[in-house]
Amino acid sequence: MAFASLALAPIPPVQVFGLFVAVGVFIAWLTTMIFVPAFVVALGETSLNRIASGNTTSSERVLAWCVRGMGQLATRRTYLLLGLFVVVVGAPVPGLTHIQINDNPVCWFKSGSEIRVAIEELNETFPGVYNANLIVEATGLEDLTDPLIAASAPGLQQTLERNSVVGDTTSYMDMAGPVPDSGDIKRDQMAIKRELDSAAESPNGHLLGGLITSEYRNANIQLLMKEGDNQAMHELVDLTEAHLADNPLPAGFDIAWGGETYLDLVWQDKMVSGMFKAFLSTFGVALVLVILLFRSLRWGLLAMVPMSVSIVLVYGTMGFMGRNYDMPLAVLSTLVLGISIDFAIHFLQRCREQMKVAVMNSIEAIERIFEKPGRAIARNALIVALGFVLMFFSSLGPYLVVGTLMASIMVISFLTSLLLLPAVISFFTKGNPGRGST
């Protein structure tokens, strides 16, 4: 349901992602509930007894010893463990404020890859491989041959070219030559038109068509850029706004941004901000669902602890490391919800069942969970985490990020579920049989 709620997001790719994951989870659940029991029944009693009586391997004994030790640590060193988690979780919190939205699809490839090397070589040979456009539009009676607006273009170009991101700029005035200054506006305007007409009839006249329309109502200032990051594009937008604040355009003329790099900036802002809003809504849906599942506000809030800890630790650490919040990370934010809360639900449900036994206090109930249920959770976490480790060898940066984050989230949510949750339960219900089961 939490992933299905992404279908309400206003961004089509997010809707597809949410529905795709929701359907996949449902199919996995349906297969587990139907196929697995049928397969077990088909094995027969003899095969099941032979499997059950098999010798325990050394790896299983080590896993059981580790999980049992975690249970003893959580119930017997409660205050130490809670204090340690407060420090570990609190330290990365300031890093959350250092996260900034920035993306560049070229940077999705590892440094030294063929694409990255090619981009670097092209940037050294040419003014730049990324492009953006400033569109100047005449909204009044005068067209772009007006000497006032014609004189504004070179000044804006010089301001942009002083920025290290910009390799070169081109406008229609580069083909018309210097702006005439005879003191007669009409005469100067006619001179500019003659220069543009002459440029249009020259061998390079086809270039003028990409810089200004034939009726001189719309013009294009082309920018070649050395960098294509969102932050670099945002820097140029701010620089242009500052220049126009000091040197406003004449009345009757408007200016707007366009081009691939600017489009990528707008797209990333909408996608990432949309994913963040979807993440918050999914978080709320997950909270409501676990509260309804446990029929308890306290247990529902407790189930959200591993998810919250994973988010703070992973994203806070990435903020300190200077890792930008890009599209792959935005998508992963929603996956954190399903992974982190899964272990918590399994653990808390088993804990509630054990604590309903009247003769058993909370400590005994928790320690019993660290037998077979605890080992099952540990196996699940290890298998999934190791599966994502294979993505470390990908040449694509997003795959590497996905593998690293998902493996980290699996480990963090596993440790939080089997250490922090029992420590919190022990802290509030120590020695009280059955308390907190409702």
C-alpha cells in the first residue's frame, strides 16, 4: 500500500515506479502464501523429517551464537546501547542540512570511463559540450534591431563569459557587428537591419537562422558550457538575474531560459522535489498502516524507528561526504521505507505474541525471539545485502550508489531492529509480564 500510494504523485515516472514495486511485492507475497506451502506439502512427511533431522552446519551455529549474543546485549546493556544509538544517530543529523539537489547524467559513469574521458577531451578541445539558451523576445512595438536592446546583448554575453563554466556565447549581434551610435535611433536601427540582411546572404547565413527569427522578434543567445551539473546551471541563472537587475532590459522585451542543460535543471528539481513529497506521503501511509496492523499507536511508532534511523544515518553521512541528492537517490528514498520497516514488523509481531504469555516477562520474551525468529531475520538481511554487493562492480555510478545504499540500509535496519527495538522495549517494560502487548 505504501508503494501504491506513489501512484498519487503528479509525476508519471514516479507513478509507474510505485505501481511496479507494489505489484511486485504483492506477487511475491502471493507466491509465498500459495506456492511455498504447496511445495512443502508436496515434499511429504519423510522428506520433511529427514530435513529437520539434518546436522547443523558450523555457519548456522555461528549465526545462532551471534544473534543470541545480540539479544543478550540488547536486554542486559540497555542503557549503554540506547546511549550509543543516540550518539551514532545524532552525529549525522547536521549532515542532512548539507544535502543539495544536483545531478548530471554524464557523472553517472565512473571516473575514467570512456564517456567521461571523451567529455573531458571535448571540453579541452572545444568551448564546451553542454548547451543552454537565453531567449530574448520582443513583446512591444519595437523589434530586436532596436539599438537599446541590441547594445544589451554584448554586455550580458561578457558577464556570462567571465564565469568559468561558460566556454563561449553567440548572439545575433556577433554577426551584425558593433552597435552603431550615431545619435539617431532610427538610422542606427536601419544600419543593424542592413548588417543582419547582409549576414543572412553570406555563405554563413544559415547560422543566423538559429540566432534570430526573420521578423526580428525572437533571438537566441547560445551558451556553450564546460559543466552540465544542475548547480552550474543554477549559478548561471543567478548570474543572469543579477546582471539584469543592474542592467535592466528596455521596456517591451522579455528574456527566458531554455536548452538541454536548463531543461535538465527544471526536470531534476521537479522530479527530486516530487519524489521527496512522495516519500513524505509514503512515510505517512506506512505509519498509518502499521498503527492499524498493531492496533496500537505506541507499537506503530516503534515500528518506524528502524526506518527513521536508516534515513538519518545514510543521508546524513552522505551530506557530510558531499554526495549530491540526485535522481537515483530520490528513487532509493522510497525503497528505504519497504526495506527498513519489514524487519521491524516481523520482530515486533513476534515480541507481542511472546509477551502475551502471562508467565513470561518482557526480558524472557525478547530473548526467545532471538532464537529461530532472530536467525530468520538475520538470514534475510545477509542474503539481500550480499545480493546488492554485486552492484559494486558496475561501471554506472547509479548502480554503484544503489548497491552501496541498499546494502547499508539492510545492515542498519537489521541492527536497529535486533538491537535498538529490544533495548527500547526492555527500557519501558523491564520485568513487567505482558506489559505493552496492546
